[in-house]
Amino acid sequence: MPLTLIRSYADQTILRLKEFLLVMQEFLLFSVRAFTTIPKIKRYWRDFLDQAAICGAESIPIVLVSSISIGSLLAIEVGNLLEDFGAKTMLGRSTSISVLRELGPLLMGLMLSARYGSRNGAELGAMQISEQIDALRAFGTDPVAKLVMPRLMAALVMFFPLTALADFSGLQAAGLLSEHYHHIDPGIFWNSVYPRLTPKDFVASFLKAPVFAIIITLVSSFNGFLARGGTAGVGRSTIKGIVVSSGLVLIANFYVSKLVLENMR
């Protein structure tokens, strides 16, 4: 009996490993197809503009809310900590490093993974369930070029200004809280920010934008294409896309920061 149970678990583990490797292979081919169709952007420029408006302009409120909240919270908590050591004048430098290098782009990526990624997964999943994607193939249209590539290009273009907006609003919120909560002169705060910023601070921030754009768009779109089983299947594929893309954003955030900070002076 124990041997039979062990063999059953071993067979299930091997089967799941094979399924995982097959999905990874399909995702790799899907990603390659999405990038190879980029030269067709002129044909689908209207789709690109629509997705750019959805990804960019419509995402501004959630990016502002998250970045202002984290900037304000950092100013309060870090300021209280520095006050114990009599180093409140370093609040600007501390918050600028945190917001620019890490929290600004990271929160932007997580918020857009939930908003833009879920929209991609739900739309493409609904199209897959209703056989609209099969209809595109029947009419000779590449569904990856029509549906995925404009989303990918829109994210690659719009994530840069959204990252800049997240960084700027987070720092402005920290500056206001340092003035009105900790009673630090604005000149002292900003003089500890701007002269001390280095190129690697901006590289670490803006290099994450295209990485997050690729992860969020391809993962959510791929899961939408895999949707099966009616509306419940659409829900499962959407949730899976959000969870996987958010996890990959956190992992990519660590490795991009590590790469930049170790290789730039």
C-alpha cells in the first residue's frame, strides 16, 4: 500500500512537471510571436492608440492614488524614525531613494497588473470562449498581431510616463508631509533630494518600466488565450494572469534593482 501511494504521487508529480514545461514552451512561442509581429504596428495603429489610452490615460488615477499614499506614508514613518536620531534633515534623501528606485515603479507595476492585466485577461478570455479568436483565424487574421501586439506596444510606450508620474507624485507627497507633519522647511527637504540623485537612481526606476510592461501584457494575454470552460473559465484565467504577473513583477523588481546597483556607480 505505501509503495502504491508513493508511485501515485510520483506519477502525479511527473505529470504536473510535464504540464508545466509544456505551458512554458507555449508561453515562449507565444511571446516570440508577439515580438515578431511588431513590424505590423502600422496596420493596427488604431488598436494601438485605443490600448494606449486604456493603459495610459485611464490608469492615471490609480497610479496617483498608490504613489501619493506610499509617499505620504514613507514621509511619516521614516521621519518619525529619523527624528529619534536627530536626523530629520535626511528625510528627503531617504524618501527619494525609496520612491525612485523601488516603491514608485513597483506600485505602478502592481496596480497596472491588477487593472490592465485583468482587463486583457478578461477581454481575450471572453473572445476565446465566444470563438471570436477562432473567427479571426478563419478570416486569415493573426490573432496575436491583432490582439496582443498592440497591447504590448501600448504598455511599452505608456509605462515610461506612468513611472515618471508615480515617482514625481510620490516625492511631492513626501515633500508636503515633511513640511506640514514634521515641520521641515521645503528648501531643506528638496536640497537633500536633487543634488544627491545619481544616474543609477533613474536607471533603476525607468529600466523596470519595459520589463513590467512585457511581463504584465504577455502573461495576462497568454492566460486569456488559454481560457476554457465558459464564464467560470474566464474568471479563472483572469485571476491566474493577475497572480502570476504580480509575482513575476516582484521578482523582476528585485533582479533589475540588483543588476543596476551592482553594475553602476
